[in-house]
Amino acid sequence: MNPQHDRATTHDLGGAIRSILPSLERFVRFEGVDPARARSKWRSALDTSLPVAGIGRDAVLAELADLVVANGLRVGHPGFSGWVTTMPTDVGAAADLAQAVAVPQRWWATAGNFVDDLAMRWLIEMLGFPANFAGTFTGGGSTANLIGMGAARQHAGERLGLHPARDGNVGLVEPRVYCSTETHHVVGRALGVLGLGRRSLREIALDNNGTIDLDRLQAALDEDAAAGRTQVAIVGCAGDVNTGRVDPMPELARIARERGIWLHVDGAYGGWGVLDERVRERFGDVATYDSFAIDPHKWLAAPVGTGAVIVRDAGILGRAFEIETGAYDRERQAPIGVDDTGSPFNELGLGTPDFGVDFSTPARGVAVWAILREIGSDGIKERIVRHNDCARLVAHSARNHAELELLAEPVLSICCFRYRPVGWNDESKLDALNEAILLGIRARGRTVTSSTRVGGRFAIRPCFINPRSNSADAEALVHEVLAVGRDLLGTT
């Protein structure tokens, strides 16, 4: 059999979008009880054998609307303050669709390629980096941190006359990367991927402020230098995902410069806090960073799968991730111009695949460009300040209510607190009670939040990054904690 036409429809994109649009609009109204709880219904309907002939366009669009969209994950609900994730805004979602259809590849001389590059330049400017810093969009913070660590490895190798990206890690004697115990585990995984080994990560205990202990860091650096170990990088945490605390960046930058060690900053969540003048000084001078990871799909509310890394030295970054040129990709070497007569396929376009681990890649910057065009840097700053205020509002309630206890002062938009009935001192019982409160809150559905441990104690941990959330939602969370706690104790 040799059919002349593909079975998939390719002539009515508008009709396909219109067929699922009502379901999407119902979903973003977040009305009623979360339908995704009806697992038995949607799972049994979806769990079918591999189609042989297929069910056709209209039937699959109906399933997409009635089963997948209708039972989606409501992380964009105004009351969601759980993990560090959210839904894209309207423009971000629309831009994501436009990118998927019209910019299926980041490369070549198209408008999508241009705004992808422009969005990175805007991001560098908005965050306060010098214009000569280089950057690239990634699939998320995990990859952004991997790229930062790859550049750090290259830097450490070149100081020794080596080229680790080309020749491997031979010559990097017992490599070490230094970070606090609160640094995200993706950094250790990146070291595993790069062949440095997870055990090369030397975790430094926290000081009384809950950030990396500088004296212990200095002692570890002295010890490893004396032993002849290769000191690859110091990793600063610009807003850890447990409490939102920011490591002392000015001091880390000074130590890194004095010792000639690469300074990588993980700001995947909290890096956006640099836009709030109240906490700006905690981040120090970003021009002193060597690499910086940040996620537009967090506080910027770009579609999930949009990370970014910004690096001081484009040369080191390019050598760390250089991909060889094949006979089939001659256009990589073509000059980039503004010629209106030539085919866009004659030029690679702006940017380079030598800055990351992807080759074929979507133009993730299209959504970032659209979001910044819509609300500007002022709109982003207002969002950061509003959400940091939400955390401070929760902290104020926890600090001043007899039945609540603040477990960590908020720095950014995370607040860690717990329900503590008057006279309760048994930590195990308090942990069990607050865990039950967390589950009870989720069951009620008005708000959804998450948890962590602070000083070994179970904490309720809202993280406000949702563009749909405001102070009323923060107040609602406090109300829900009190209501569920009293209900569990029978004191309502």
C-alpha cells in the first residue's frame, strides 16, 4: 500500500484549535472541584491499546478536550502556592502555540530566530548583567545548571592547560565544586553527567542565617588547595527552594575572584528577586558572576520548558559545548545579514548551538519576548514585589497569631510556618498535625500548598510565583490552615 496523502490532517489548524478552545477556557476559570481527582474515569477512558488505524481528527480532538484538558493540572489556580511552578499567562501560551507552528526550529533567518535572540538580550539587560555577557535558552533550570557547570569545568581545565570538553577529565585531579547543603540536587547530577562525579560536590553547612557558612567554605578551600585538588567552582544559591534564602553573593564573589575559581549562581527560582529593590543588595553585583541559571518558566510565567543560562565568557562557553560542523550543515558558517532576496535557509540565523546541549531546539525565547512586550520590565518587577509581599503577609499572620508559628523569616516569596495550638510542645505530634493539615487543605480545594522541613520541623511552605495570585490568596491560605487545624482538633 502506498497512499498519496498523509492520514494526519494538515489543512485546518484553525478548526482544530477552535474545537478545543471552549475546554481550555473552562479549564482556566478553575470552577468547582478539581476534576483531575476523577482518576478512575479518565484513566479507564484513556488507557487503550495502541491504535492501528487511528480514530481520526475529530474523535481525538474530542478526547483531548474532554479528557486531557478537562482533567488537567490546576497549578495556575489563584490559590496554588505549592511547588515552584505555575501556568503560563495568556500571551505566553499563545506565543508557545505560535512558536510550535511557525518557529519549529530556533535556527535560520526568521523573525522567530530574531526575537529569540532579542529576548535573551532583554533578559540580560533586565537582570542587570553587562551587555557583553552571553546567554542561551534551555529546557529548564536543570539544563541551565548543567551548562554553567560545563563552562566551569572548561575554565578549570584551561587554567591547567587542558581542554576537558575535547579530551575528557584526565588531569583534573580530584575535582571539587563547593556549595551549601541547601543547593538544589540538580547541581550534583550535572557533575555526574559531566564525568566529574557526584562525589566531587563538597557541601558546606549553613550558618546561623541559614545560608552557606563562609568560614567553613574558606577552610574547605584551603584544605583542598593544600591537597592539590582541582577547584572547579563555587555555587551560590540565589533563593533556595526550601526557604527562599539567598547566599551572601558579594562575599562568594570576592572569594571566587581571590582564588581564581568560577562562580556559578543558581537563581532558577529566586534569581528574579534581583528586581525587588528591598532585597537587591543580597545578590551583590551580578557582573561578578561567571555563570547564572534562571527559569523564565517560574516567576516570568513562560511555558514550562523555558530555562536560561547567562555566562560571562562566551569563548569558554563555546569551547565547552562546541559541536563539530558536518558536511550537511555548511550554513552554520554563512554570514548573518539583512538581505531581503536570499532564502532564510542560507543563514543559520542568530545564536549558536555551541552554547548548550541542544541542536534541534524550539525558539523558547519567543514566549519570553512576548511576555516582556506585553507587560515590560515594570510589570515583571511589580509581580515579584507583589509575591514577596504575599510571603511577608503570611509571615506577619504567623508571627502574631496565637495558633501559628513562623519557622523562617521570608526573604523572597516563600514563607515557612506551621499551626501550633497553644500549649503544644511535642515536636512529633506537631509534625503529624501539620502534615494532616496540609492534606486537609488540599482536600478542601480552595488553596494548594506544599511542605518542607526547617530545623527538622515539618513546615507548611507556600511559594508565591503565580501571576494570578495576590494578597487575598495569601490571606485565604492562612485562613485555611487555621480552619483545618481547628477542625482536626475539634475546636471550631
